[in-house]
Amino acid sequence: MYDERIRSLKAGETRQAIRTADNELATWLALLMALQRMEKESRQWQAEEFFGYNVSNNEWCNRASHTPLLDNFDRNDANNLHTLTVGMQKKKKSWDTMPEHMKKPYATSTICHIVEIIAMLGIHWRVFNRNENRYRAQGNGFLVTGANVDDLGIVFSFHKMGETWFKENRIIPNENVKELCFGYCPTIFRLRNFKMYADEPKDLGTLQLASLAAMAETLKVIGCNTRTVKYFSKPSVNTRYSHLFPVAFEMLGMVGTVLQIKNTAFRMLPNPTIHHWDRKFFSVRTLLVTYKSVLEEAAKYQMQEAPVETQSQAMFNNNDQISMIISEAGKVEQSFCASEKAIRVSQQQHKQEQEQDQFTTYFLPGQRTEEPKLYCRAVMASLHAAIEKCDIFLKVPRERRLVQFVLRVHLQEVLGMLNSQNTDQGSAEDCSETAVEKEESLRSSDQSPKVHRINKQQMAHKYRKVMLHKLQRLDSASYGERHAVLIDMYISWVRENVIWKICSELDRQRKRQNHQNESQRIQRTGTLFGARLAGDGDEQDDDGVDTEGCWESKAKQEISDVWCVLIFRMICWLLLHDFHKLDVQIDKDGLFGSRLPVYIA
């Protein structure tokens, strides 16, 4: 259909009459032509720019839509790649049953399929009002409007209003992407063969990000405290949700499922959050380089320059996880550099001007420029390998509850830090509590209550003052410095607070468990001495984490490793996926999987 239209245009004269309107055809026919054009042009761009093949137009005629151009590709694995497609079937209708307002044959669909198709074409919703039945979406040269028609239902119209392109901006053709269109995102905690229902309560297998209320529910499921949940359930005018980028994307990167398909070039996703993703203010690649260098310097210092008595307590020892992060980050950066070098060589060989597309831009560290388009196969492969190694560590059954623990405390610390400028008395007490936890591990046991109370007030004041200073540094930092400031805040502040809070909480759980067990043993043995003899074994808390001696370096190292791997996974995930800067989620609560019939004029 689309090819015949193009051939008919090319067969005409060079000079043609320009028509300001072409509304003879039904708009659903234009929708099908746009989908066919998306599939053809995006795959042709992928073959030429990503794989480096010289593909003629005729080669695409008899090739399956999900089959990439790879010499060693097994066609039996094709269904594991492109799993998001659009199907069409015919249905006979009689003109006698046509509504009075419809003058052309219409197509039928469902509300959930319309939302998914709109996202596939790179169109973003601007109005989605179900109470008044007003719908409008715009983007990539298209305009979609919807309204209620008497005696029929909701009718959508599809129009082309500008230039359209389907290259690296194509949505990843993965079936799980459909959930993102409605504000959901699958996580690494989701069980296999899981089937999600829109009206059912969500667990840790699904992130809900479509609204502030939905994000509050997600934080409740994660287990965050009431103060953190209130940042979303009862926000104030000055509530802050982002540092260099919104915290919602941090959650996506830490535990979100990898949606990018291996051996394909497409990275774009529908934005499941209510926040914009604008990479003009930061560079994810610079975050990766900075994070790697900080870990290298810390590990080198603690192994070579730190005092001997403190080396056993170091949290950046060159263990398996830190070594993996440094190694995989180095491979990703090497792939970036190789891609940049290839671009420079190509530009030197072809001195004539080329079309200024986004995928030909490249990144210079320290320069304020847009993040590069990752069309290089080596970069994509290295990012996939890095995330897979992170998931192997994070999905270990024994580590899973600790991962959830670290995620919860990390979100509490980051959101509390971002909103420290607007702290009330309750937040100040929370700062004091964290400060005192650190103080009590260092103060002598013979310290008087009065001195302890004075130290508590001093530590709380110092804690809040340092936190405000770090936030001010981040907000006032230039483009070239803000990445290092954020990583420094995370490594030296957030990470330490996460370790201290988890250790203190696990230690309290262990003491309560020991007290309960001791009471039970006293009742069973009849003596306190017998109860203590019966409790000499190793103890674990309900989370499966060894809490015996939690303040020792081994337990702290384990928590630190989980935190470092989560941060590294977050950076790699955000490099592997992308979002359009104008795309934000409009709440479509309850419409995922909905079969409410709609019509296309």
C-alpha cells in the first residue's frame, strides 16, 4: 500500500500541484500507511547505519518484519526478537447500519490498542480526558484527535500534519513496552509467566509511575517510610523530585527489566513517568565515567595508601563486585571511544556536508552536548553484558531481600536529601536520628547522658548543614562539574547513610529476635543459663541476611556492594534506553488491557 503510493508519486511529473488538503481517504488508511512506513524505514536505517549494509529497497519486499540482517542469525529465534506488531483483519459491514454522522467506512479497535499504536508511531498524548471524552495526541508529524459520537462511541481521527521520520526514534518492538504506555514497568523481581491485570494490586514485580499517587503506592510496596511516601501522596509546592534527573528514572534503571532487544539498534521507550527526560542538562555517559574513576581511586587508596589497621574495614576493596563494575564500565567507555573514532574517520573521508541527523552527533567529555545515539553494535553489546552481570548478582535468592532493603533505604535517603531545604521538625528529627546512630557507634560507653544529648544536637545541626551545602553545590555546579558533584554526594553521603541505617535496623531486629528466642528457651529449659546454651547457633533475620555482628566490615561490605551494583546498573540501563524529551505520562488508570471498543474514522 505504502510502496504503491510512493511509486505513483515518483512516476508523475517533476512539477506537481500542491494540495492543501487530502481528506478523500479514511483516516485509518493513513494510519496503516504510517505503520508500514515505520516498519520499512526504521529497519532500512538499522541495516545501513547500525549493521553497515548497503540495502536496496527491493530487498525488503519478501523479508519478515522481525528478521534482522545478520549472517549468523537463526530464523527459529525470530519470535524472541520483534514481539510488538500491529495486526489487521477484515470485517463486513452494511451501509444500513452506519451511524448518521459517519460518511466513510470506519475501522474498529480497542482503547488499549489505540494507546499502544499511538506510542509505536512516536506520538505523545497531550489531552486524555475520559470524563469529557476529549483526546488529543501529537508528535512526529501526526495529529490524533478523539471525541464521542452519538449512537456509536469514541471515534478517533488520524492526520498527517508535518515531516515524519522513522530512524533511531522508533519505539523498541518489545511486547513488554505496552505496559510502559500506561505507566507501568516490569522489574527484575517479576516472576516468570506473570500476567498483569490493571485492577489488581501490584507487587515489587511492577513499578507504578503514571501519577504522584501511583508512585506513592510503589513506594509503599517497596516499604518506604511514611515521610517518604508523603512526598508523593501529599506534595507541597516546594517538593523536589530530581537532582540531575528525576528519581523515578533512577528507580527504572535500578530494577527495571531490560527492554532493548539484542542485535537491534532501537532504544526509544514510551515514558512511563510524569517527569520529562531532558538530556541537555546532564550526560549519562559522563556519570558512568565519573563513577568508574571514583571507584578506582577509592579502591587504589584503600589498598595502597590507607592505614593497615583500616584496610580490613574498607568498603571498596578490590572484590568481585567492585572489580566487575570497573571492568565493565571500562569496556563500555572503550566502545564509546571506538565509535567516536570511527565517526571522525568517516567525517574526514567524506568532507562533503551530510545531513545533520541526531545519530551522527558524538560526545566529547566535558562538553555540553546531547548524549550520543548508540548505533554502534559494540556499545550495545557491552551495555547488555554489564547489566546481565549485575542481574546475576542481584537475583541471587539470598541477596534478593537485601537488594529490596537497600533500594528502600536508598530512595528514602535521596528523597529526604532533596527535600532537606524544606525540612520541618519531623525531618530535622530524622536527620538527628541518623547522626546519632553514627555517633553511638563511636562514642565511649561511659559518656554521660548530658554530654550525649549535647552531642546529639550538635551532630543533627552538622548533619543538616552539610546536606544543605552539598545540595547547593549541586545546584550551582556547571555542566562539566555537576556529574562529579552528584557522584561524590552518592558515594560519600547516600551510600554511607544507607549502610548505617540498614545495619542499625538489622541489629535492632536481631536483638528483638534474640530476646524473643531467649524468652522461649527460658520457658522450655526453665533456666536462663540453659536458654543461652541453646542459643549458641548462628542467627539470621527474617530477610535472610546474617545480622550477627552486623557492624563488622563483612556485613557493611555486602551492603555497599549491593548499593554499588544498583547504581552501576541504573547508569547502564539509562544508557541502553532512551525517552523523548516531550513525552510524559498522562494517567490512564485501568485502561491497560481494556477492550473498550473505539472507532477510527
